[in-house]
Amino acid sequence: MSTLAEAGKHNGDIVAPDPQASALDSRRRLTGTLSRDVLIDIALVVALGLLMAIFGVASSGKEFLGTNIVAIFDSGAILGVVAVGEVIVMIAGALDISVGSNAGLVTAAVAEVMLHQRNDLPLAIVVGLLVGALAGAINGLAVAYLRVNAVIATLATYSAFLGAALLVTNGNQVGVVSSFLATLGTGSAASVPYLVFILVVVVAIAMFAMRSTLAGHRVYAVGGGPTASRLAGIRVQRYLLGVFVVSGLCAAVAGVMLVGQTGTAQPTEGSVGLELTAITAVLLGGTGLTGGTGTVLGAVLGVLVLSTLDNGLLLIGVPSFWQEVATGGLLLVAVLLQDVGGHRARWRAVRAARRRAARSGAAMAVRP
Amino acid sequence: MSGFAGEPSVVVARLAAAHLSKRYGHVAALNDVSVEFRPGLTGIIGDNGAGKSTLLKIFSGVEVPDEGAVLIDGEPVLLDSARASRRVGIESLYQDLALVETMSIAHNIFLGREITHRIAGLRLIDRRKMRQVADEALTKVRIAMPSSRTGVRQLSGGQRQAVALARAMRFGARVVLLDEPTAALGPRETAAVLGIVRDMADRGETVVMVGHNLPQMLELADNLLVMRAGRVVATPDPRTTTLRDLTEFMVGSLD
């Protein structure tokens, strides 16, 4: 009964410090107060610098830096906005495969409104954003309330949105005449493209929302522990619906940017395929598929790494097919590196166990 | 702490069940169960399938009874979700703990009840305040804990249980439900966790604990409730009951 007496009906007996706990504290001291997220962000910035340096040297200098860095941001802007929506969905523990075709559908909607409503641009943009958000809401309703697996639900809507875009445009490219959109898509201020401004604004809002607001905080909770969150009284389904609407809205913004950049509705060109690149960027940025982890900043850094890689390889004359191979290789290496701590710890434990077993002549090895 | 289930009493019970029944297909998990829980620690014991967990699930809003009602301070309440149960002051600690693995201790303690401040209509979370309050709460749990910024993933089973208990204490729950809180713990951590539970009961909270360890229950509980085949079969006084008595209540006659 000694343990029970200890637990006892009396107060005041504090259990001695747990050695495991203090080891944990010292490990935290070793890595400082840097969390895994911050370490990954730093690694991505370093990787970005290295890539730029390598391409800068390989392309013999000045040409790469300067204007080309602007080009990297410019080409990554649309993808970046899509990736912001994607990372929020993935932090919530889901996945949105439909973002690319959603963006395409939005371009079609914008073009049709412009065509039939005498070039009413504000109306076209509002309709475009609404279409994107509504498309996101359909995903959200399917995943949160009908409990369809997110991959399956958004794979279905990926196809449906693409079909809808083709129906609306009859499969044709539709030209959009708007000097405002054209300026937005191709112009710049102080040599910074307007598209990059949009990206910066979207990223700033998303970072603030995810880091500082109650809603963002709960998206992390819902992704990291849906059951625990539900039992704690958090309305998990609403948050799931919410992240898909946000993702749809981001895809819509990207769609409007795309119309500006190309001057046409693009049901397929430039929009379809965005989803996979966006997911790649999010994974590069340290967000897992299991939810509850990751950052908006990481995803954006992932986008920049991808565009730098594309841009640099193109600049030094590597055939474009190799760009795809390089992207895949990079993703694999990055994901392996992010988990290297876990692998090392396990390996060390396994090796130690084998040594112990060998010393004690464990029967296990003898068994046929 | 007198006046237990069935005994006439002038004080209205904090938590009570009136004629609760719950069936799963042809199995009657609960069969017309009426009980009252008063401040202090009440232990529920019974064989597997006796209905202990079903009773707790109804109180925590996870299951809805087919018949009967739950009463808080004598008033019937509708507990159709975990949220509803929490709102009337029932705090449940689930067997699998219900913590968010990817979050820190502090954020788990405040899960669903984050400290926020309003700026320009936006609800912003106050991380520093949550950490401060959490660190303070952790000093009361009698078990060595790292800083409240530490991730729950890095904690031992006992430490996790302590986090869940700190959460219950922090929010001044009127009723705390525990489903085998020490099932997965070593002896030292078991002692620590039971110490926390005992502290709560001594402070006058109504604590209801399901457990399998009979000697532990006899030692620790103020009141006992024995269930068998979906019914409450006995409410023995732990000070005067023997292990043999308990076993007999649980399985029927030993002869």
C-alpha cells in the first residue's frame, strides 16, 4: 500500500523531478528556443541563397541577380497565392486537389462576365471571387459534413470544375479586354511587379491570421487532433468548411491574376497543374500530410525555391524536362532531411538494442 | 460526504441520473440506472460490459440515452454533445486522453477556451498569458513537468494525464469524470496522478472515477458504485467493505 499512501490522502508530497523531463529540457536548450518550423524556414532561406549563388556563378554573374530575382518572384506569385490556400487546408489535416481547376473556372467566369456585361470589371472580379469561394464551399461541405475523404472529394471537384470551365467557355480561349487587368498582370511599380504586391498582401494576411487569430490557432488544433478538438467543444466541421472556402478564395485570386497575366480565360492552360506544384511547395515548406504542423511562410519559401530552380536551370540552358526531375529530387531530399532527426534516433536505438542482444547472446539470432 | 445514492438527503446531488437506459442492438448496456453523485470521489467498479463506460459517455455527451435523464443540481439537462456537457460544468478525461499531439502543454490546457483579446473586432490569442497561467497550473499537479511550451508529443503517459487533469482543475469544473486514468501508467506515475485526483476530491469537487484496481478503489474513494449487467447492484461504504464483498457484488455470488 506504499504507493497509495504516497499518492495519499495528504497533500504536499511532490514527486522527485523526472529524469526524462530534465533530459527533454536540456535538448530544448541545445536547439535554443527554435521550433522545428523556424529551423525549416531557416534551412529554406539557406537553400534559396545557395541555389541563387550556384546559378549566379554558373550563368557567369550579374545577369542572374537583379532583374532575374524579380522574375523569380513574378513567376512564383500566382503559384504562391494558390500555395497559401493549400497550406491552410493542409494544416487543418485535409488536402485540396481542386485548386488548379478552380482557378481555371474563375478565369472562365471573369471572361464571360466581361464579355456579356460590357466589360464591367468590378462585377467580373466580384463574380470571380464568389465562384472560387463557392467552389471551395462545395469541397468543404463534402469533406466536413458529408465526411467524404478530402482527396476523393477534391479529386471529384477537380474534374467537375475543369468540366464546368470548358462548358462555360465552350472549350475556347476567351480574350479579356481590360487595360486595368493587363497592367495588374504585367505591370510593375519601382520594378516590382504588381502580382508580387498581391502575393505579399495575401501572405501577410494569411501569416497574421494563422499565427495570431483565434481562428488560425484552432485550425492548427483541428488539424493536429480532430477528436480532441471536438471533445474540447471546438466546432471542427465549421473550421474544415472554412479552410476550404479560404483555399477556394485564394484559387480565385490566382485566377484573376492569371487573367491579368495572359489576357485570356484559361480553363486549362496555366491553371491545371497548379495544385500539384502548390502541394509540392507546401511539403517543401515543412508542412506534413497529417495536419497540425506547418507555416504559411514555409510554403511561400517552398514556392520561391521551386521558381528559383526552374528559372536557374532555364538560364544555364538545362533542358526543361530536367527541371521536372530536379523538382522531384528536391522534394524527396527535403522531406527526408526534415525527418532526419527521427530516423537517426530510431537507428541509434536499434543499434544499441542489437549490441545488447549480442552481448547477452540473445536467442533471437539463433532462431531459424 | 454523507447521503449517497438512494439515501434520502436534503442536499440536491451535483450530478444525478434518473432511469437511464441505453441499448446497442439487443444488448442492454444500461438498464434503468438511477444514481446520485455528491462532492468527493466516487469510484465506479464492475466487470467488463457492466455499463461503466456507457454511463460515463452519457454524462460526457458522447452517447445519448434511449430513456431517462441526466440532472445537474436537480435540473434535467440535455447532453447531446461533448460541448453541451462541458457547458454545464462536466469535465471528462477520456481513456485516450483527448490531447492535441502537435500542440504545446499550454495550448492543450486552453484547448477550446483560449485566452483572447479583441482588437478591431478580431479575436487574437494571448500566448504569453496562456503560458503563464498554464505554468502556474502545472505547479499544482504533483508531477515533474517541463515548461508549458513543450509539445505534448514529448510527454510521458503520466505527464499527459496531468495535463488533462490540470485542464479540468483550471476551469473549475463542477464534475470531473475519469475513465481509468491510470490504466497505462507505471507505479510512480499512478501514485502521482491518483494524488492529483484525491486533491480535487478534497477540495470539494465531484469526481467520478471508473477503475479496475479494486484495492486502489477501496483505499481512495469516498463512495463506491458497483455495476453489473447494466444495473447498479450495490453502493457499499469503502471504509467497511472488503475485497471479497466487492468481487461478489461484481460477479454475483462466489459460491
